[in-house]
Amino acid sequence: DYLSLLNYGCNGCNDEGVYAEILEFKKNASDDMFASIIVEDATREAAKGDKLPIVVYACPVDGAPIKLANNQFNVAASGTGYTYADGIVTIANEASSPVEVGVEAFGKSTKLTVTIK
């Protein structure tokens, strides 16, 4: 376990008394320490061609949800009606409702469901 800290580029505290900002907390994680994963705004409406950022949280058995970095969850690069790259789901021009985007992390799965408007 470690904390990655970034100071504000000056000596001492800033005006609010903050010397460092926690950027990342890493912990050795195993599949059994998480009860589930969730997608923020898991049900959305979008038009063909829209680009939707996807945000995923892991829910520990005994703690608050943890926002995952894009490299900590898996989404198929393309599926029926979408493509995925770098945290962005792009709704294909040939998509039909609903578009379901499967997400996996820590042995758990969930989905983003997009209704085409």
C-alpha cells in the first residue's frame, strides 16, 4: 500500500492550508474483497454518434465505492452498436435500441444500457 502525493509546487501550504493532494490510493485487490461493480448513470439516452464517458466504481464488501481508472476495468473494444476506447463509448451510426455495453472488473460484471433517441 502507498499514497501517491503531489505537492502544489511551492514550499509550505497553499492559502487553504493544504500542502499535498492525494492523487491515488493503491491496495492489493482480490476479487473477493468486492461485492460488485457499478457504472455511473448506467441507463442513458443518446443519439447515434454520441460519445459517452463511462465511469466505473468497485464496491468493497466493507467500504465506500472506489472509482476505477480506465485500465482497471474491461469493456470489449466493440460490440453490437458501439465502439469503446480510453473510457469513451461511441454509439455507432447503425445502432439500434437498446445498446448494452458489458463491463467487467475483479470477477464482477455489470452493464451500461443506452436507449437510442
